[in-house]
Amino acid sequence: MADQNVPPRRPRDDRAWDGRQDPTPDAYREHGPSTAYGPTGHQPGQLPYHQAPYPAGPQPGRPQSAYPTVVDPGHDPARRGPRWVGPDGLGGPTGPGGPGLPNLDDDGDPGRRVGRRRALAAIGGTAAVVAGGAALAMTPQVRGLLDLGGDAPIGDATGTTVTDGSSVRPGGQQPSTVRTYTEQNESYMGSRAGAALKRNTPTGGRTFSGPAAAAEATEVTVKTVLAKDPVRHLASRATFGATPKLLADIKRMGIDAWVREQLEPEKIAPSAAELKLSELPTLKLSPQQLRDQRDALNERGAQPERELVDATIARQIWSERQLFEVMVDFWNDFLHVAADFDGGEVYRASFDTDVVRRHALSSYPEMLVAANKHPALLLYLNQNDSRADAVNENLARENLELYSVGVDGGYTEKDVRQAALLQTGRGVNDGQYVFRPERHYLGKVKILGFTHANNSDDPKKADAAIDAYIAYIALHPSTAKYVAQSLATRFVSDTPPKSLVDRLAKTYAANKGMIKPMLMTLFSSSEFWASVGQKVRRPMEYLVATYRTLGVSPQASPAFEQRDSRRTAFAQGLRQVQDKMRELGQYPMGQPTPDGYPDVYVAWTSAGTMVNGWNEAGELIGGRRTQFTYTPPEKLVAKPPATAGAYVDALAQRLVHQKLSARERELILDVAGVSAGTRVDATFDGAVAAVARAILASPQHHLR
């Protein structure tokens, strides 16, 4: 089979959902084919976005054996957001003219010392550089899907016969011999901004007897605007955002007890919002039920893959099992399967439940083995198309490059070919995982030191050989380092100290890939507690943290008017939050390509996204999304001080859980057009909403 840029279309054993039927008057904005997350259904002969052809050829910064980076001349590299990946590759901004910048408050008030827009931009501008240096945004890598070319060797895949290869993917090319980065986070950090960030990263460190001991013994020496408060730091990193109740709980329980409780999420009672997830009708349906009820669900306008995202957002905002939800999000980026892929409407919710959530705090090797037998991953990466006489290497490559050892993990193109041959036979039939022995390659294989005769025609033994290989690469030393690097990037710094990465990798290896010991090593390290202010919230995290700190309730407000009899207020509200996240360019399981979202600051530098987030904070402060209940802005502080300066201090303590700098305080007073000594009422003389939004635009809220 010749190399192609587009994998063959798999025979559909599952019809795509019919056209989307959500009405527009209820604010459920349905996105047309110009968005990166368009409808999963498609016209005959039209490729779904995840199978769009990508330009081939070697690209700087990526190994020739990996997927190329696509630089789109019509795309602003400083903006990361919704973009269409379609038949012509990476397109421009959504809409004919792009979304533009959202509106800020007018600057037309006569007598105002400093315009609100100017003051707000000054506050947020601090956040744009607070983690170090002016960021140079880089175009996100777009990864193509390529077939394994040539005829598979029969009998021994370990020989020297070249079964595929081209000028783009030379057979046997060793990735580490090409200029490359470990993975996409490091590729972004190769910029000058990344170098500046690295200079402010704590170096060296040690592991203590527990998190509390590490917190007490560690001195924060990095330059940061955040308070050097270990309780606030833990709440910011191990959850989706601090709240007054959360901070009080950690102080009452103690750091060690709180961490232990979070590591046993099954013992934490579901929140009121989690109980309300029963209002999402498709969430509890099995893949078979989703298939059987497809027509009825279409009639009701139900979208299972979007309801899964809705539920994930609800858990991020309201669940008490915050560390568990953070780890679910981490694995959804590391072992990534897009929610919106062609088949996600049937299988992605099951992948969430049976693979990611089941193993998020237990064993990564078990997670990877389970993922490789799940229809979602097998269809997402076209394993269902792969057979001994026509091998598709997509899943085999990603298992090595993204899901285990990493692009610099020591594998070769020969390893990819042999892994692809070994994994033939796995697929999906009638909605279930199947192993088809007639499609399976028989013959000796050797992959990264894993050797197997693979000569049994017993389906169970052949399938078990694949499981053994997956478990082997999941426990490979390169995988230990790759998981450790990714975990330290998520919790510590965009450029995590090597000392911590090495200790985390050692813990991973010693505990056979168990996750809880790694987290205990992490939270017991001086590097974690010394890294205050070293992470910037991504757009989704900023929005979720805003809901959390404002104390938004999942109950409908008295002002809510039911305009959609098919959905409850809660379901409608969650869909609107998801739509806003899509506008911001990040939502749970939203990356269309299998590399997941980057987790470093320089990948998300965008003035438009930042301003859009500030405006959404203004919507929430004003209680304009009536599907939820809000605390009126004049009641955010129980006993508002009588002077403007003291009131700003009290609001900052309530919303960002610390004092602001003198400069930031002055800028926020400028938003209201008053001085610190001006006497104000509980409404801040009508400016409390603008002041609260300005505080939520501060670096203290952008950092985690």
C-alpha cells in the first residue's frame, strides 16, 4: 500500500449522527463547518476534520518520522483559538473576518482619571508577562495521519527488509538523530519566552516525609506577585481554583489530611451539581444504548459527545473531588481522544468512564492497556482498518510517540512498523472490541527490547501478546521520564526542574506506573512548594476558576425563563459555558489531533482570548447567565468597608485570596475613577461590578 496523507475511510458500522437540531434562540450556538469542532456528521465524499489531509514533508523542530508542523500563512500565530482543520488543512480564524476583540467598558465617561479600558488592559498586561519575558507564540503542531506503506513481511518482522519509507519518512530513521523536541510543551518552550521562564524556575530540591513538612521547610525565592502562602498555592495547583470554603477546609484539616482525602475520591460525597448530572440524558447510556437510540436522540437534539463535555465542565466547577478532576484533565491531554471525532458520539463517554476515570489515580499501564482495547481509541486512530496485508500505523505510532516513551524515547521507524504489525487484528465490530485472528500478522517481532514469537493462531494468545507489549512500553524507562516530565509541567512549572523529573520517574518505575505514589512524591517535594507563580491558567482553567471563586450555584436563578422544553436550566447553562470555552479555544477533550492541548503559557498567548475571558467574568458578576445563581457583586464582601481603598482590598481577598500590589490597587481604583480615601457605599457607588471584574483580570487570578 503506498503512503498516503489520508487513511482509508473505515467502513461505517456506525452511522454518524444526523444533522444538529438545537434551536438558536436559547443561546445554543451551533457552529458551522468553519469551526474546528464542526458536526460529526458529514456529507458523502467529504472528509471529517480528523481525517483531513495534512501537508507532508520534513519540518524544522520535528523529527522527519513524526507528523509535520503546518504553518498557515493566513493564521495569526499569536492567537490560539477555534480554527477549522478541513480538506485544505489548517484554516484561518472562525468567520469571514475573524471574531475580533470583545467589547470592554466604554472610555467615554467625562472626568474619569483613567479610562476603564486602558486601566483594565494595564492590569491584564501585567498577567501577560508576569511569568517571565515577552512570549513568542508558536503555531500549534498539526499532525497528519499516514498509512504504513509497502507489503508487510511475513514470518519475521525483525529482519532488515524495509516495508515502507519515503523521503518524508525514511525507513529506520532514528528520531533522536534529528533536531527535535521531547514533545509539544518543550517545543513551545524553545522560544525566548521559554528561556526567560526557565531562569525563574526553582532549581535543585529534595523530597520530605510528607506535603506539610515540605511546605514548612521550603522557602519561596522566585520572583512572583502571588502570596507565598502554601495553602493558597496547594489550592491553586491541586484544584481548578481556590474558593473561600476550600481554603478554610485545607486550613482546618491540615495539608497532609487534605491531600490524603483527595487521593481517595471515592470516599468524597458527590456535590449537588454532580447529582444534577442526571439531567443530561445521554450520560449514563452505554455505547450499545446510544447506537440503539440514535434516531430518538436525534429527534430530541441530544448530542452525547457534547453532553460528556458539559458534565466534565460541571465536575471541574463544582465537584469536591478536585484533585481527581485535575488528573482526569491531565490524562485527557496525555492519552488524548477528541470528544468530537467521528464516532465520539457513541464511544467517547465510555472511554471517559472505563479508561480515564477508572485509572486516573491508579495505574497508567492498566489505563494504556484498557485504552488499546477500547472502541474509541481504535476508531479514532484507525486501528479498525489495519490488517496484516494492509497495515495502518496510526495507533502504533501514537502509542510510542504520544502515549508512552515519547518522540525521543529511543524507538525507530522499524519499531513503529513492527508494533503496527503486532497490533493488527484489533478492531471494532457491532460496537464492541473484537480481535480478528484472520487479520493478525503472525511472525516474530522486536520493539524497543520487547521480543515475542507472535506465532500462535490462538486468538487469546495473540491478543495477550499485544497486551504484553503495551504493558512493556508503559513501564519503559522512557515512559517513566515522559510521564514525570508531563506531570511536573502540569503541577510545577513550564520548565520543571530536572531534579524533580528524575525523582518522579524513579517513583514511577519503582511503583510499576502507579499514580498516587508519584503525586505523593510531587507534593512532598521542595520544588512543588517553591514554584509559586510559575504556572499561568489556560483559557478553560481561567473560566472555571472564575465560576468557582464567584461562588456560582448550579441552581437556576429566579430570573431564568424556560425557553427550551427539551433541556433543564442546568443543562442549558452548561452548554453555554461549553460554547464560551470553544470561543476561547480550549474545552475538555477539545483538541482535534491526538497530541492533546499544550500545558505551557507561551502556547496560549492571545490578547483576544484574554479580553474575551475578562468579558465573560463581567457576565458572571452581573448574573447574566440566568441558568445559574450568583452572589450579587455588592454582597461578595459580607461587610463592605466604607472607603474605596479598603473595599478594593476586601474584594481582592475575597476573589483572589490575597492582597494586590500598590500599583495594581491604584489601577483598579482608576477603573472606578476614585481615590483610596473616597467614601463609597456597598455598590462602590455603582462601580462594584467593574471593580470586581478588574480584580479578576489581575495576574493574581491568571496565575495558578
